[in-house]
Amino acid sequence: MPEPDKRELIALFEYARPRIIQSMELRHCPHSGFYNPVDDECTFCHQGMECVWMNRNDNLVALEEKSIEELKQQLLMAVDFVDANLTPHHLSRRKCDCDNCAWLRKVEETLARY
């Protein structure tokens, strides 16, 4: 199997980052979206996983320094998030051309090559 191109994997984060940020409700967050693992508010917050993901993958993080395996794992988490937020009419993604479904197919195709 060929080794994945990091640049290709990193480019896929450009869609997921704003998608996850836009879905977050940060008005009442005491940490402005910066996950604090020792704060009970973060531990029990309904957005905990989104905050953790963003803190590991936002624009301030050097994705180039991550391993291929870590990038793939983080992309799979983003896929789960985007997929979970689709409305029921997206059940047949193969026929849907919306941005979400197109990105999900692109990630699936990219990861399948490796």
C-alpha cells in the first residue's frame, strides 16, 4: 500500500474545521472553546468532544508535525461529527451533492487509497 501524502490529508481539515466551529455554542463557555480537562464544566459539557477536537486540530496546530496515523484518526472523528449532523434526507449520500456529502465522499476515497 502506498504511503499517504500528508498534504492531501491536511487539506481535508480545511472543510472540517469551520464546520465544527460553526456548530459550537460558545457564548456561555467559560473557556471560549479551549477545553480544560480539569474543569467539571468541560468534563460534563455536551460539546466536550468538539472542543477537544478543535484544540487538537485548529489553525494554530501544526498538523504537519502529526503522524499519518494521527491525522487519519482525527479525520475519522471529523467524519463521525459531520455524518452525525446530517439530516435524514442525506441517507443516500451517493446521490447527494451538498458540501457535507461531497466532503465525506472525498475523505472516504482518500482514506481508502491507503
